[in-house]
Amino acid sequence: MTRKSVTTMSAIAAAISLSVALPSANAADTLPTDQSVKNVVLVHGAFADGSGWKGVYDNLTKRGYRVTIVQNPLTSLADDVASTKRALERQDGPVILVGHSWGGTVITEAGIDPKVMGLVYVSALSPDAGETTAQQYEGFAPASEFVIETTKDGFGYVSPEKFKAGFAHDVSDADVAFMRDAQVPINMSAFGTKLENAAWRSKPSWAVIATEDKAFDQAMLIHMAERIGAKITKVSASHALFMTQPAVISETIDQAAKAASAKKQ
């Protein structure tokens, strides 16, 4: 073996050793030893994917949480719930389940899983069992700046012309352009599907509400959060708060995990 090969092999071995050692710095054992809830599952909403949770993911993993991000197909409520259940099955202990926007409907249905110790709604929907998501809008002012365009096969996109104003007015133009052009459409029929379960009836809930959210009437967000008995945190942000307010959301998730752990003891 040449000197160059030996040097290369040594470098590879060192890199492998480093990669093995690194995870311990972010492992769940960096949390208090008496904290039992160390897993977090994040569920995105319509017109987006899980990558928007990057800031929350980074914040929570630095604190020592094990974080899993669901990638919803947005083809039906059943399909999104199934994706979330698959993520829950992979957890090694109690979980805080988090949903943004449409993701709130998903965690409301999927959150009955016995591993789920608490729910966090991030400007999110929270129907009751027997209700549809569409019913949550009844009696509230329409979101005039949040315009959905529907395809021939029944999938919805946020209007490109209205995307920044309606979805993410506090996001940079470059990032808004990427979000707009990377939209994941949702099957609009999902909003008419009745829920079979409402996890918030048996699980403690928290809500982070964006006060500048243009996707929902502010009164609607407050009504939903109060109806489920959620501990409410308000933050000045657009509907894209899952991206723009990672510190506030992470702090709420941390509070939920600590409260659920204390209750479990």
C-alpha cells in the first residue's frame, strides 16, 4: 500500500469516527433525565412540504429532542393520517405531535395514538369528531387575500399572484418565489371529509397563533384554540410562521413536552 493510500485510509477512518461520535451531542439524553417525552413529530399543512420545519427541527435537535418530519401526500385525509401514523410507529417513546394549518386536522385524527402525550397546533385547524375541516370556516370572515385555484381534477394551489400576500408576507421575495413554485397541491375533497376522532378531547393541547395570518380569520383561529382548551401563544407573523418563527414554536413544543412529562410522573 502506498503512503498516499495509507493517508487516505487514515482520513476515512477519522471521518467515520467523527460521524459516529457526533450524534451523541444532539441525542435525547441531553434533556433532563426525568423528562420522559423526548420525541417530536412535525406535520406540515397544505401547499407545502416538511422542509419548512427546518428551523424548528434545528432548534429542537439542539435541545436534545428526537424530531421526525412527516411528508404528507395531501391526496386525502386518510392518506395524510396514514403517513403520520407511520411516523408515530417509528418513535421509541412518548411524543408531542405538532401540526401546521391543515396539519392540525391530521394530528386531530392521528393524535389518538397512545404514544401521543400532547398536541401543538400552529395556526392550525382542529375539527371535532363528526365534523369536516370545511365546517370550521362557517360563520367567519372569508380570507380574501388567501386565494386558492383548483385544477380540473380537484387539487388546489394558492394563487401565484396572491401567494406572498396570503401565505408569507414576512418571508423574503426569493424564498416566497421558491415556496410559490414548489407548492404541493392538496386534494380539495379532503376538506369535506368527516373526522372519526378528535385527539384534543383526551390530550392536552397548545396553540401558536400568527396574528397576521391571512389564511384564516383571526377570530376563527382564536375560536378553534379556545374550543379545544389549548394554551395559547400569539406571535406577530404570517401563515408561514412554521418557517419564520422557529424559536417561538420550539419553545411551545418544549413547554408541552415538559408539561406532559411532569403529568406522566
